[in-house]
Amino acid sequence: MSKPNTITVNLPQLAKMIDHSLLHPTMTDEDILAGLKIAKNYNVATACVKPYLIPLAKQELDGTDVKVCPVIGFPHGNSTTEIKVLEATAAAQAGGQEIDMVVNIGKVLGEDWEYVTREIEQINTAVVKYGAILKVIFENDYLQPEHIIRLCTICTKARVAFVKTSTGYGFVKQADGSYNYKGATIPHLKLMRQHSGPEVQIKAAGGVRTLDDLLHVMSLGVTRIGATATIAIIEDAKRRGIGMDPIQIEFKPMKEEGQVGGY
């Protein structure tokens, strides 16, 4: 019988949990090349890139099984549905194998569910047509639990591949006037797993900075994370004896109300 706060994993499984994030607006092509090298060396699930970088990512990752994951409507989801569909279609045609799109947050908060549903369905149809899959980003920091639950229901009915917590750039004005965000939290991840169909996977983003964070969200049913801390996570796994064969490992749980790092 497994102990509390333990999980059985191996190194390849951990690596394929990671979408290595290369999304900061200041990143140059040189920065991107260095990031793609990390994605390749650690054999992660995908390299998450801005749309104009799809050709470069495809070129650099050729010959590996690391997929190209462009973002659309990023980070605020405010383009028209028509433009988001065009952007998603272009991204899939250019070689994007997984597409991360941001919902129209204002429409979600205004509870215009017809608009939100139609947009998600149209974008999902567009990417699936070209052999890609869709991850729908909610930006949970802006939302109440009832919004998250409704989005999970909509995404389940639309048969999207993943629901995702955050962009990593959904900054909320705090009481002291500063801007910050929580990203993926344990209560939100539990809520998303509970209200999404079993065929819909969960991505925790806003990022996971440590191996313990990753192991904890895995234990909740999360199957993908967005992270910039790929090297730190995988190297820590190696130090703690995680290799090619599955082993049971103990993790330090995050606080229920706490955040999961940041991109």
C-alpha cells in the first residue's frame, strides 16, 4: 500500500509531463534556440512557443518526439473568434501539434456562455481538422469557481483534449497596487478534475517550479504542466534517484491555498 504523499514515477514519465515554456515577450531568437535545446535534451512533451516561432521550433526539434505547441489569442484571449480560428488553423498547418488557446475572459465573466461555447467549438474543430489537439486556457486568477465549473462542462462537451489553468501572465491588481498572480492552485486543480470528463486532461500552468510541486499535481490527476524550470525539476528527480524504472517517491505537498510557482 502506498504511503500518503507518495507517487510511483519514472524519469521519462516526468519529462513527458512538461510543456517547456518559451513565451516571455522579451525572448530573442537566441533565447528561443537555447530553450529549444533544453526541450530536446530533456525530451519533454512539447516546446510551447509564440506562433511566429513555429518554423524555427519545427526545424530545431526535427528528429525528436518533442512536439511543437504554439499559443493563440495569447495571453488575453481578446481577438475575434474569426481571427482566433484563423490563427489556430495557421498554427496547425505550420506544424503546431498541440495548440494552447485563451478563452475570451470578458465573455466568461459576463457569462455569455453561447459565445464562449461557440468559440471553443470552432477553434477545436479547426485544429483537429489538421491533426492537432486543443488545450483551452481559463486564466483562473480572474474567475470564480462557478466560471471554472461551467468552462469544464463546455470543454467536455466540445471534446477538447485539455483544460488549462493559466497563461502565466494573468496578473491581477492586488490591494497594495502591485500586480501578481497565483497561477495553478490545488483547489482549482481539484475542481477542474472533478468537473471535467475523464477523457479531458488537465494542464497546470502558471507554472510548477519544483519537483515536489510536479509530483503533487500529478497525484491530483494532472497530466501536463507548463514550466520554465525544466532543468531544475529533472535534475532534482535524478538526484532523488528517479531513473528509467518506476519507483515510489515521497513529495512535500503544497498548501491547499498556496500557488504553484510561476512561469
